[in-house]
Amino acid sequence: MKKLWILICCALLAGCSSANAPKDEKKETKKTSENTVVSFVGVGDNLIHDSIYKEADKLDGADQDGHYDFSAMYEKIKKDTKKADLAFINQETILGGDDLGLSGYPTFNTPSDVANGVVDAGFDIVNTATNHCLDKFQTGINNSSATWAKYKGVIAAGTYTSQKDRDTVRVIKRKGIRFSFLAYTYGTNGVAPEYDYSVAYFDDEQIRKDVAAAKKVSDVVIVSAHWGTENIHEINDEQKHYAQLFADLGVDVVIGTHPHVIQPVEWVNSTDGTSKTLVVYSLGNFLSGMLSVDNVVGGMIGFDFVKDAKTKKIAVENVKWTPIVTHFDGDGNPDNIMESRHNYKVYKVSDYSDELAQRHALNGYEGQTFSMDVIHQITNASIDAKFLK
């Protein structure tokens, strides 16, 4: 009888253990005949000028208290970014450590609190390989790394604190699919890194090694490419070269940043014709205080990674470009724009209006006109209509 009672207890405990298994684990073991779909969105340059962080200082409730609240600036796109299974952002300006002194253009140091706003908005993949990543030298990179490491479930790549860190491929998992994330920049404004491992620069041989390593530990390879010519909508030769290299190496998606204006989206076929890579050449600015109409019209790229239930192959499908705009008000006098910019907020263009466009501080600045028509003209000139469906 005693033995029977022990067996019953063991069976009950086993049942409880199974019932309390982590949800993700239970989902992993569940068999299904349906395709697995992982949604992705990406935005461009989170370019924090001093006028932006000074406003964030006020939004926190007290000036110059060392705390900053950027959340209101992202609230209009938050629904889309939080809903996506994966969300990418380019952190253009280094989170170099507030103790080093905050600064804007041309040598940036952004408040670490911007990470709170970024993560709260749903972003979990962060590029740190930009031309401004050495603005506070290796100390800034170390502080940036420590800041992003505080957020569970967020991966950041492009700058590194050791050779071991540089050699570690960033991987994030969704619905049983492993996604690796690599990042590269064309340069660092002439500032040389203290160590070879500090910054991931474009280099054919190194990229080949990195992609091979990423494929060993993941099912999908995503690359962030900080490239192109500033303020130019056309693709340059360096972009074409590396887009083809990534395609030939079997990279699934390339997300481009740096030009501060939007550039085309296209599928690039591998040279052997066996695969194709989605290349988004530039998403333009996400949040910034730049002073050209072209600089405040950006894009949010969206698509799905679809894993076929039968073949187990993963494809990129349902690619869509959503136009966005960085809004900021002035005081009505374009000559005062440097001091008067305020009320920074990123909008989807579908939620924007001519009334807001008329209020934009750039409307009338140096003879510029800003309107819904202008936004659509800029977008349509660079983005193929098939991605604007």
C-alpha cells in the first residue's frame, strides 16, 4: 500500500511539472501543420540632437536633473513597433555615458535614458555601428554596451568591448526560429579605434567569416549596413558591392542606414542564382533635428519571415514600406529655428496631416515647403510602388 501511494504521488508531481513548464517551451514542442510567421519592422537613424535631449529633460518633469523622458517622441509609432515580433532601430548617436558630458552635433553623446524610450517602444535589435560610435572613444563604447546589456531580450551589435565580445554572434529567438544579427559601418569620421575589435567596419574577408559563423548558430541572418552618401537618395558603388556580397553569402535581409534620407528597396539575387536577399538601402532618419525636408521624411520597413511547415525553408514575404515623418514645431519665425525647435514626435504619414505639416518648423525655413504632397513626392521618387501597397 505504501509503495502504491508513493507511485501515485510521483505521477501527480510529474503532471504538475508538465503543466507548469514555460510557455515558450510548450510552444516549441507543439506540432503544427501551419507555417510559422515572425513579423519584423525596422526604422532608421535615432539621431539625438541637443534640442531633442533638452526637450526630453523637460518632459521628465524637471530641467537639468539628469533624467530624460523620450517616450512621448515615439508614442505615435509605438503600436506598430511593439506589435512586431522583432523590431530594429539604428542608434545613430553613442550612449557614451552621461558623466562624460552630453553633446549634440558634430560630436555626440546621448543620454543613456534614450534606451528606456527605445525599449519601451518595442525595439529589441539595435545597431551601434555608426560613424559616430567613436565620438566618446572606447569609453563611450563600453558605456553603450553596459547600457544596452541592462535590457533583457535586447541585442545590440556593431561595437564591442573585447575580442571575445566581437567574436560572439548576437542571436535572438522567436517562435523556434533563431535570428543572428551582424552590423557594419563604412567609417567613424576619421577617428581610429583603440583596438581592432572595437568597431565592425566593412571588410570583405571579415564579413565572410562573420556570416559563416552566424549561419552555424542561426536559421536567419540579418545585417545592419551603415553605408551610402549623406543626403543623397541614389545608391553608391560601395553599397552595390556589399549588397551583392551579402547576397552571394546568403544573408537574408540587409537593413541600411546613414544617408539621413531614404533610398530604394530591392531584391538582390546571388550571383549563382540560388537565392535572393532583401536590401533596404536606407530608411532615412527616424528621430532627428536635421534641417532639410528630405531629412525628416523616413520609412518603416515591415515584412514577415515565413517558415514553411513542410519544407522547413524560411522566406521573406509581405514586404511593405510605411512612410514616416519627424515632426517638430517652431515659433513661427524660421530665423529662430535653432532655438525654437520643440514638440518632437515621429508619425506614420497615414496619421499625419497638412495641418501638422503647416506647423512644422521647416515650413518656410530657407524657402522650403512642407506638405503631405511633398512627403509623398519624396517617398515615391525613391520607393518602388510595389513596396507601398
